[in-house]
Amino acid sequence: MTQPRTIEDLRSEVDQINRDLLRLLSQRGAVVAQIGHAKTQEGRPNHYDPAREEQQLKELEALNEGPFTTAAVKAIFKEIFKASLDLEESNDKKQLLVSRKVKSDDTVLDIDGVRIGGDAPPIIIAGPCSIESEEQMEQTAAFLAGKGIKILRGGAYKPRTSPYGFQGMGVDGLILGSRVAKEQGMLFITEVMDTRDVEIVAEHADILQVGARNMHNFALLREVGRARRPVLLKRGLSATIEEWLYAAEYILSEGNPEVILCERGIRTYEKWTRNTLDLSAVALAKQETHLPVIVDVTHAAGRRDLLIPLAKAALAVGADGIHVEVHPSPATALSDNEQQLDFAGYDRFIGALSAQLKQPVSV
């Protein structure tokens, strides 16, 4: 008479089956990875094939003899299919140049002695929204240089919601902004909006800015990547963090590693502020990428009364600098006059941040 098998014997058999299943799953995974590679070579970006999945499930249902129910078998194999799809897609993904997996150390830009990122003290980028006149720019540059600011901003080309708003001085603005910055020993940063203007803007500016409305302008991103000038890339009005980082990838992929990410607030349902400052994006970008990250507090809220607390919060979360708009007479500014600081307002602003900036500031 045959002795009944002990629990230990049965468990040993289950353990062996587990090992066999794992070996077969690994074998299946290897084949799936080859399929994913073949799809990529054929230019088929969508790895998921619902018709193929349904066909496999029907075949398994027909073959199932128990003791597992059909529902249980389907649930098990759906998990296997999901893991296989993840494997296909992960093997297809190239490591991004912006990622810390490619470069673990912080990227530190050194632009004519002005260091941005890494262990460098947080920087301040300041200046008017638009370049409007020689007097305006000379006054602003002289004032900010006297406060120790090394990067002067000013828009020569202005993207405006209304086609009838002031659009900037164009090339004359570039020449003016570059001249007054050099006279004060400052760097000049300005926005470039069109691929046709990259060459002329790069001739006059030390840093090229890609604005929020152009973050998805991939032709422009490639062009500034080829310009061999540092680039400040603002996050789009409604862009996800992933889209923002992929936009930076366009620039790096053209051989330009000198990219500064700029969080400037995103559009939400909120009406009390112009935009909603996403500080989690700053922390995530610092964690996931090696690039410097600064915060444009002016556009983040569109309110002068919130600039100091937002800047303090940005520096507390790890931002490498602050971008703020300053104008001799905001009330008469030709653009964004509600959110720019006058000189006295800037003194209060910078004084409130002095402890976090890790360097003496003139007020």
C-alpha cells in the first residue's frame, strides 16, 4: 500500500515548481526583450498590442483544465503580460543626458567667472521685463551692479498674449542690453523666440533664455543647443515635469551641456495668483537631474507682495538661484507693470533673503 506523501515532500515539489516557473518566466522575459528591440528597430513606438493579449488569454482559457478558475488564470497571466510590457518599454528607453544616472555630480556652470549650481552660492538674475529705453537700462544696470548682481535680464523680443501689446525693441534692444551689461561688468540674459533669431541673439547675449511659451518649440530647442551658449529653460505654462526635462534633453542632445532649468509657476484653476509656483518640481528636478535649477518668482505669482515668501521657499527647497524683475518705474513699464519691483522694493527683497543667499548683499 502506497504511503501518503508528507507535507514536506509536497512542499519540496512546490519549491521545485517555483524554480521551474522562475526559469520559464526569465526565459519568456528574454524573448519579450528581443521582441521589444525588434519593434524599436521597425519604428513601432507603441509596444502594447491589445489584440495579441486578448488572443493569448482566449487560448489559455481554452487550455485551462483547473484547478484554478479561468478568472484566476487570466489574472495571473495579465500580471505576467504587464511585467513583460514594462520590460519591453524599459529596454527601449535611452538613459537621458539630464539624468543623474548618466552624470551623478552636479553640473556647475562657470560663465566668465559667474558660477551657477553645485556648491556655488545661489545667484540672482534681475532686470526689467522689457528693454524699453537707454535711460531705463542704464539706471537699472547701474543700480543692480551696485548691489552685487552679476546677471542682468531684459527682454528684447517679448511674447505677449495680445498681438497689440509692446513686442520689444528687437535688435536695438539686444545691442542696448549687451552694452549696459558689459559697462557694469555683468552678464546679459535675454529671451530668444525664433530659430531665425538665435544667431543674432547669441552674438549679443551671454545666456539665451527659452521662455515658457516656447518650451515645446523643439526646433528652437535644437537650435539653441547648437548655439554653444548657456541656456535658461523655463518650464511651460502647463508642462509636466517630465516634459520639462525632455525639453532640456533636446538641448543637451545637440552637444550643449550648459542648461539651467527655471521653474516659473504653472497654470492652474487658481485666480488669486497669475500662476501656481510648483516647489515640488524644484526638489524633483534637483533630485533627478544634475542641472542647476532656479525659480522665477515674478511670474510664479504675478504679485509683488508674494515675492519675498516665494523666494525664501524656493531657496529653502534647494533652488540654485532666483529670477526677479526690477524696473526704475514699474507703474510706467510697457509690460508686466503689476509684478516688477522698483529699486526700493528690490532693496527690501534682497535684504529679506540675505541669510539664505550665503553671501553678503548690498542693500
